[in-house]
Amino acid sequence: MDLEILRHSTAHVMAAAIGRLFAPVQLDIGPATDSGFYYDFDLSHRFTPEDFPLIEREMAKIVAENLPFECLEMSREEARVLLEGKGQRYKLERLVDIPEGQKITFYRIGDFMDLCRGPHVARTGDIKAFKLSSVAGSYFRGIETNPMLQRLYGIVAASQQELDEQVLRMEEALKRDHRKLGKELDLFSVQEDVGPGLIHWHPKGARIRSIIEEYWRKEHFKAGYELLYTPHIGRAGLWETSGHLGFYAENMYAPMVIDDVSYYAKPMNCPFHIQIYKNNKHSYRDLPLRWAELGTVYRYEKTGVLHGLLRVRGFTQDDAHIFCTPEQIVDEVKRTVGFALRLWRSFGFTEITAYLATKPAKAVGEPERWEQATDSLRQALEAEKIPFVVDEGGGAFYGPKIDLKVKDAIGREWQMSTIQFDFNLPERFELAYTGDDGKEHRPYMVHRALLGSLERFFGVLVEHYAGAFPLWLAPEQIRVLPINDKVMPAAESLVAALQSADFRVRMDRSADKLGAKIRDAQMAKIPYMLVLGAREAEAGLVSVRSRTAGDLGTMTLDALMDKLRAEVADKIVTVNTGVSESPATRR
């Protein structure tokens, strides 16, 4: 049975149950989602989780009645009269959205009828296992000035066993929620006095970010990139030339006027990189140019879609642009795909799938360039032996692209890296290089973001590791646990020695008993704890405890540091899947 059809059909059953229990109810939409379904309602009753068992029992009755899903085709006028008679004002607006000439259908189960294009399962009895999961507010059409509706979410599976497994995954996802762990581990916050969608990185989160950035820079230099830094604002004329003011203005912040000239906070870095390219003349001998920037951009996102680190208004992209000749493009794309895979695997993500988006119906650029660009993307994926899906017609109007999706420790897929051709901006900005024939030619331009934004990447990273970062990323790698005050001088010396060797270490100076200190370190997800008593201090040893493996016994400080250095250098990762901790497969 098609899972999307099953999910959407269950949304109808839920809406029918709501109508029986809480009439009158205004209906909006009830689509399937990647994990289940939802339906948007407008009614006087305010849903709470305490309502879920009542609604689920009514849904179970409808399923037990084994009612057929009947498809009824109507004219536009018949549909309008029906919806007006039922007082369904949101559905009336949705009716207007249906293009002229498109079939208008309703689906009926019992006394419930809904404007819907379908398809659905044959009968309600085909639905075997479901559960309501949460409720949230949602503006009609996602517009903040429209009425706030209640969005009721649920999940459905082909069997009770599959549903139980899905519930367990959802519970594990809740435990891993980066907003919850970010607060518990003191990593970041959003301050209302500053504004929603604007992230404050706390010392521990900032330490991890600095490690990520340092590694990112090092790997980019090794891969033949040069780094750029560009302004945060630019004149309106720049954004007119780039097309952002024509096509992207609703996502840009209002202009600021400086010396009677309008400036905009940058939503993207590419026009600035182009300006640096245009600053000098280029020969084919200068290319390729690989320029990267950790560039902070600002985009207006509606309040209702903001979500922790995953959807924000100010974020730093690991952005890069490649300028090259047509003859270089295949090798450049192969290099970029390989670079992306190496980067992701170093952070402990090994399940990666690619999506190749090809030319849409409306596009700019010469057909032969599209063909060559698309072929170079395909060749790169085949060379890396990475599974990929072709998204026919899914490219942007200005070029084909590769999207890389990674699976985290509990099997969720995240859209992260993008390698995007652009035939539009080189034309708009009249970019050129001198070929070996002495004539001017248009360079190929590739936009490339591997981690995406640092904010979103960090949110995914927190949830992937459930906050238990591997040693090389952990903001506090080691905690020294002195048993009593008598060994404090030895503990101070131990901390100093580790710090001088570039380890991130802190001492627990509390008067708590050793068991409490160990629990605190475990709760803080510290990779290693060093227990120091009189015996260890006298013998020049440390008693080592691992977050994952427990007591490792005693060892010399030199032996400990050798072990830790090797772990950091190899970027050994242990990923908590929620069931047991197992090493991530390294490639």
C-alpha cells in the first residue's frame, strides 16, 4: 500500500472524527507529510494532548465501520454552492486556487465530505494503525495576518508493530531535539529582547563552532580554495543587477539609507564574490578560481516557520564559488562532490544520497551548456559510486544542481549540501575571461555549500550525536575529578599539563562525593573523566573513565595523552542510536 495515500486517507478519517466530536468545524487542508499527516482546523475548542485518546477512539470507530472513500466530481459552481451551504470559508478559498479546466473532486466517507483531489485507500478499514502526536498553531496559508488555525499531527503505519517502532523513533527524536539539548548543555539561545531567529552562541557552542570552522578552513586550503571576507551590506544597485530585488525581495530586509543611497543586508554572498572576480581581468591560465567564505547572511523568514537552529533569520553559510572554463567543469564537479563526501564522513555521517535536478521547462542559458553541466554532475556522482535519484525538471531556472542528503543516527534524512550551476549571474554581471584564442569567453560558475549553514549544520550535529560529541568536537574533552582537597595541588598540575598539550579540560572543584561528580560529568556528556586520589597522585598515574566504556583503569599521563591524541587525529566517532552505542562506519 502506498504510504503517502495511507497517510492522507488517515488525515481525512481524523477530520471526520473531529467533525463528529467538536462541530461546528472549519476545515482547511490535511496533507501527508514525510513522517505522517496533519490537518488544519478552525473551531472554538482548543486541542490539548488530553483530547488525543478521545479523538483516536472516534477514529477507530470510523475505521471499524469500513466506510468506502467515494469520489464525487462536481462543476465549479456545484462545489461553490456546496461549500457555501456548509459554511466552509477556507475551502471556498482553496476552490478558487484550482486552475480552470482542472477536475474538481470531493471525497466522502459516511457523512463527512472534503474538497480533495485524492487519491485515497478504498475503505476506512484499510487503515490499520495510527496515533495522534502533537498540536500546533498555523496561520491560514502561512500568512501571519490571516487567522490562526489549529494543526493536529498524527502518524500512521501499515501495522501496529511498525507504528510502535515509529513511536519509539519519535520519542528518541524528542530526546535529541537540539533546542532541548542546547538549553541543557548551555550551547546556544535565542533572546527575545534581540529578536526571533537570531542565534546567540554560548561559550560551549561557540567552542564547537570554532573547531568546525578551523577544520573547515584547513580542509579548504588543502582542497585548493582561497578564502574571502565580504561586507554584510551592499547598495541597491548590486541587488538589482543580481536579480534579487526582482525575484527575492520578500525574503530581504528593508533597506537602510546611507548618504541618500539605499543599502540592503545581504541575503547571499555570490554578488560580492562576483565583484572580486570583476576586480581583475582573467585569462584561461588563471582558472579555475575556487573562492570560499564563511559568510553571514540575513533573510526574512516568517515567525511561524522559525525553528531553533534549523530555520533562522541570520546565519553563516559555508559558501563557495568556482569560476572555470568549460573544459575544466567535469573535473571541478568531481572534486567538489568528493570533497563534500569526505567532509560529511569526517563528522560521522556515512549514509549519503544524492539528487540530480535537471533542466526545468523555463530556463536561461544555452542548451549545450545545460547538457554539459548536467552530464558533469552525473559523471561526478557515478565516479564516487554514490546512489542518486534524478529529479527531472527539478533544477533552478539558472542551472542544474546536486543536492546531498545525509541520514543521521536514527535514520532521518536531512537535505544539506548543494552544488548548483549558474548560467544567469555570469550573464547579468558580464563575467569574462580571455581564452587561448585571445577572445573573451563567459566562465562557468558553480555555487557550492557543503555544510549548508553553520547554524543548521550544528543543529543536525547536536541531534545526530544526541549532544554526546566525539572527543575532537567536544567543548570539554576531559574533566578532572579530585577525590578530596588534599589532592588539589596534584589536580591543578594535571589540568595545567593537559591544557598545555591543547586539551580542553576542567576540574570539578565541588565538595560533592565522587559518585555525584561522575554523574554530573556523564550528564554533561564529557568524553573522559580522570579520577585523582592520593594513591594516583603519589604514583604519578590517573584513573581514567570513559563516557561510553566506563572504567579504563589507571595509566600514566603520557600514555593517556597519546591515546587521546590518536583519537582526535583519527576523528573516531561513536554515535548513539538510542538503543546502543556503536562506532560509525568509516570510509
